[in-house]
Amino acid sequence: MKAHGGPGIAVIVSTYERPDALDAVLRSLAEQTYSGFEIVVADDGSGPDTRELVERHAEESALDLRHVWQEDRGYRLAAIRNRAAAATEQPYLIFLDGDCLVRPDYVERHASLAEPGHFLHGSRVRLDPGLSRFAIELEPAAIERWSAARWLGEWLRGRADRFTPLLRVPLGPLRRLSPGRWHGVKGCNLAVWRSDFLAVNGFDEGFEGWGFEDNDLVVRLIRNGVRRKEGRYAVPVLHLWHETRPPDPASRKRFERRLRSDTVRAERGIGG
């Protein structure tokens, strides 16, 4: 039975020109145990294959799914996430990357941990190229349902970089031990109340190179009184392999300036 009764949730899935990974992610979201959520695909300029994929999922599944697209003018993740957030009225936003698969209770667990005045940061397990290909090609989706013992074996074989995030540990008050810490937060698995997101004007669209737009958001949330809550051992994601890139120097410098300032609202954000 689908769980419900928690907050209305929008899962904002960012993507760019990787429809095979997005297909697997949407398959995993179609298997969720929580019914009160919608999905907004935040598309940073992909071609028609991505649009057609989203339309197919919307037609063939029971997902409440929409596609928000912007012209490809370079890496503008902050801008497309803001546009996607503006396209929903749900009170709780989960930001998820389009190459991160989720387990069947992912949204339900996020809903159970949602707490006023807090944002929630989840962990990830990165898969190697071979396991990533297997996850993408498997039909129907099953890798998200593997047992802890199976994942332990994959980690021992070097096909996953970590194992412990997939364990379920009831941390209780330990989830609130670092309320003012921004370090280590990744936008690929981050949840925030819409009201708190709007209060800081969302993501800063001045970040147009890779990196730091998520850290910047979290710093401003904390400055505005929103506290960090840990989602580790509760809401992990399975991060498909891709080539890594160094952070954009301009983005790094912009974030370093932010740390030296007392800014709370983004200069160019969801509200303009």
C-alpha cells in the first residue's frame, strides 16, 4: 500500500543530455511507496530525446510528471532548478540529480524526516562504470531493491565506493548534531521546505560554471536560521558513474566571496 499523509512533495530531478540515466531514475521513482509527490524534470538544455522520454513516462506510468526546459547556454544548473521549483506549489522540495537512482522508500523516508526549520542532506553511493551500465540496462528496475548483503558484496568487489550509507540506522537526535555545518552537502540529494527556499531567493543564478551553487544555497539557509539535519543511514542515492570534472574557478571564487559576506538572499534567484 502506498504511504501518504505526510507533506506534499516535489522531487526536482536535474538533467542534461543523459536520457538513459534519467530513464533509470524515473523508473526508480515510479516504484515509490509514497503517493503524495510529483516530479519536475529540470532540464538544462537537453535535446528532443529527453523531452520524448519524459512524455513517454508521463503516458505509461502513474507518475505526476512535468518537464521544465531551458535553452542550452552552458552550465546553468542553478537557473533550471529555480525554474523547476517555481513550477510546483508543493511545500517540500527534494533536489535529486538525474543520474541518482533511489530505493523504493526514498520519498517516504524523506517525508518522515521532514521537520520545520530544517533542511535535510542525504548521502550517496557511487557505482563503477560496469555496475552503472547494469543498472541502466536492467528492465524492470531492480538494483534499488538489492539487499544489504548484496551491496556488501558489490562493495567488496570494488563496484560501489561505499556500503555503510545503505544501512538503516535510527539516529534520532543525532541527526541534529551539526545544525550550522554547510560542509559536505551535495545538491544531488537535498531537501528543503519551499518557504525556506523562497526566503533566501532560491539558488543563486550567478553560478554558471560547475560547482558550489548547492553549498551557496546551504550557507544562506543557515544564515537565515534554517538548521541542518542529517539524512545519512536513511535516504541514500545510487549515483551512476560519470567522468568527474574540476570545479569552475569562477564558481569557486564566487563562493569564497559569499563566505566572506553576510548575504542571505541570492542576488539573482527564483524571485529575480
